[in-house]
Amino acid sequence: MTNDSDLRETVRAGYAAAALRVGEGATACCGSGGVEIDENFGSGLYGESERESLPAEAVAASLGCGNPLAVAELHEGERVLDLGSGGGIDVLLSARRVGATGRAYGLDMTEEMLALALANARKAGAKNVEFLKGTIEAIPLPAGTIDVVISNCVINLSVDKPAVFAETYRVLVPGGRIGISDVVADDRLSPAERAERGDYVGCIAGALSFAEYRQGLEDAGFTGVEITPTHSVADGMHSAIVRAVKPAHAELPIVTANAPTGASCCG
């Protein structure tokens, strides 16, 4: 890759192709729901009852390294944002947990994944969901409008992780929290050594170390950072659960009468 734009396009193209493969597979098997289960990545990291409650295409499109909902502790009425929502599995599961008075947002930069997620939402009959097109480095939502941010093995794909952490902090309400699954590297591994263990699109080469992840979140303003490895995905590389909180006393930015809102205000 010659620059960040090339790398981002490689990531986008890879996940666009994955979405199309899911669509082709669902058509070929007539929606039978046959899904290959992998113990380190994908739908195998969800409980059987969770998989069976969703459209087969949502399950088949699960490409993450964990189950962020297992630690997000969602409550009725909360607003949840999934960064890099893919086929929508975490958004649909979140929508059920927050109920009719809550709302679940999914953000993805890939049109093919967004189309798949919208189709899955219709099949699931989900009414309290909304999918947004955009990048996780410039979230198209106003500041202080989200209670919980989740993400499943996506932040490691970003070419500008400080921007992701800053944007996540911005959209959270004071006292809001994150519950993220991601790939994290041992502190002893250099970026070159991480790249030897897997490519960028495969969620390995772009992973931060434990120390880098913690420092990035703290630099953005988060407190109570916890990074807990759950299982190994390569030598010195781990799927991990990441928790952190936006301080309850954090001030929201002042919006003037002429300031834009929504997607146009972001980034």
C-alpha cells in the first residue's frame, strides 16, 4: 500500500466482496442458513440462541473476533451505535435488548454491507434500527447522542485510530460507555512483527498493542479503560474485550445557532 487511501480502499473492497458472497450463498442455498462456524472469528462467537433468532444472512456475514454484546450490558431505552456494522448482526441483537424505546444505529462505509444489513433488518422485522453510511473516523451523528458504542473487530482496520477514539468520545453522552471486541497485540510485538502474522484486511496487521490501545483511549478522554484478552488469534495476537467510560462530568460542545447538525457537522 502506498498510502492510507489505498489501504482503506483495500479494506472496503474486501468487505464489499464478503457481502456479495453472503448474498450469493443465501440465494444458492435458498436461505437454508448453512453457516460455517469458526472458533476464532465470525458467528461461532455468538450463542446458538442468538444465531437462530436472526436471518441466516446476518449470521453468515458476521466477520468479527468476539461478541461485544456479551459485555455491553445494554438496557431498555438506550441508544447504541455499532462501528463497522457489516451485515447488521450486532445492531439487530442490540435493538432487541434496548427495546421499542431505544434505538440501534449501524455505521458502515461499504454500500454492499449496508444493503445486506437493511435487507436483514427487514427480514427480522426490526423497527428501532437505522443504518448510516460513513467512516468510523468521522461519525455522522451529533455530539452527545449515544449511550453505548460497540464494535466488533473493526477499529483495527482503521488507518486513523486516534480519530476513531476521538469521534467515539464525541458522540457519547457524558457517562456513556464503550464495549468493544477487537484484536490486540502483545506489547513486545513491533508493527512489522504484527504484519508478519496476518494482513490488514484480516484484522491482524493493523492491530494496536495493549499499551497503544489504552493510551489511545485515554488520550481521547476515556477513563476506566479495561482490556481483557479472551482467546488467541495468532502468535502474540489476541481477541480482546475493551471497556471504557466517558466521564460523567465531561462537557458537551456548545452548538451555535448557525452550526450544522447531523452528518454535516462531523469530522
